[in-house]
Amino acid sequence: MELRQLRCFIEAAETLHFGKAAQHMEILPAVLGRQIQTLEEEMRAALFRRSTRSVALTDAGKTLLPLARKLIAQADEMVETMRHHAKKQGRIIRIGAIDSASMGLIPALINDLHQLHPDIEVALVEGKSTRLLPKLIAGSIDLAVIRPPARNDPRVVMEPLLEERPVLAVPAHHPLATAESVAMADLAGVPMILPGRRARPHSHDLTVKLFEVAGVALSVAQEAEEKHTILRLVSAGIGAAIVQRWSAKGGHEDVVFRQLTDVEEIALLPLSAAWLRAVPDVLRDQVIDTLREKLADYRASC
């Protein structure tokens, strides 16, 4: 029996929906199903009654659920205790950040930390908001700089930091590359690289909304999840893309970034700092204090 199997069982037992449970754990439904099947084989008991319409716990499943929760809680407590012990031995803060923040805000923050707290070492974990938030809750990172979710987990403090401005990324040979700025009306008929909504809901919805508000038809040439992939597609001449201003700091070959006009009222993407509410951490609090102290400078740069 593995802890991963128990975590899959608990998630499925709490949602009574294998698809939703798999989504919450960011795994495929088939993988979750195999984990639970392996657990059932080891327990020699069916844990769920499944039909085409519903999922329910069996008596064995109802018996196992509180025991599994207790075991997982003990395992998590053990890990947290050892992590706390390790952190006492050094001054390392684990910060998770989305890609645009890792290009703009995080380098400035690290520089300020070196000035104010030269003994603090930053371990940076880059990822999407949807992946960093579970890492934060699981204790894999101490602080996250992410897009705030539609619904915040009550265990997490979500403090707004700033709002990022978008820019247009176009191939260097594109006619719009010679313009000082670009209006949304200029993008009529321009093939666009659209961020995938599942991985980048904020960026996807922003692009769609900008076109809708401007009354311009959105012509999608390609969808892509990763920011570097989006910019590589732009570099290859596949289309243009609306990205955050900090993305322009990446030095992308054959890509030109231009300011978007007439979008100020709707084109800002929120960025927040997130941390666990009930977990005391002096080192993390020092980093948060630095964020607050230098926030005006970070806002000016985005």
C-alpha cells in the first residue's frame, strides 16, 4: 500500500466522482482508477460501488476512509516536521512563481532580499498557478506568486500585489512590427496564438475578451500552453500573441513586442502572493515584508 493510493482513494471518496478527483490531483482518470484498483486488490475488498450514473462508498470504503485520513495526516505531519527541522538549519525560502513573475518581479525581489537579508537563499520553483497552488497546500513551497483563483482555498492567504499589462508579440518581419503601438482594430484578420484555457485560463480569457470588447473577430492560428512555446510560434511566423509585458524581458529572437492601445480598462491581469494561513514561518514573513515594502517599485516596472 502506498500513500499515493490512499490520497487517490480519499479524493475519490470526498468527491464521489472519479473525473473530478483526477482533475483535482492533476492526473488522468485512468491513472486514478488504477491506483484505487490496486488498493482494492491489496485490501481484498471493493471500496466503491460504481454505475454509469453514480459512485458510492461500500461499507469497506466507509470503514477505510477515516483510517486513511488519519494515516495521511500523520504522514503529512511527519514531512512538515522534518521540513521545519531542515529549514532551521538554513535560511532557504522556496518560492513558486508563474513565468511572467519569474521574468519580472522575482529577479527584482531576489535582488532586494540580497540587499536587505543577505543570509536568505531563494529556491525558485516555476510553474502555472494551477500547479503551484497544490504545491503550496502540500508544503512543497513556502510562498507562491500566482494568478488568484476564482475561489480561494480557506487555508490559503491570497494577498493582491499588482496587475500586469499586456503587450502584443509579433514576428519581427510582420507589418505591425514597425508600428510604435497597436490598437485592437489593427488585429483584424491577424492570426493569433491563443493560450490554452485549461493551462492558462486568465491569459486565454483576457485575449478572447479584448477581441470581443473591441468588436474584432479573433482568428486563432494555434493554441499552446507554455509561454516559451507561444513565443517560439510567434518567432516562427505562425501568428501574433497577447502576452504580459514582463514576457518581453526574455530576449526572444525574431519577436517584437508592441504596446497595445485602447485596452487599459480591461487588460490587466492580477498577480497575488499566496501562503498557508495556519503555518507560522518567520523567514517567509520577512520575504512578504520585503514584497510589501518594495511593491511600488515592482508595480512601476510592469
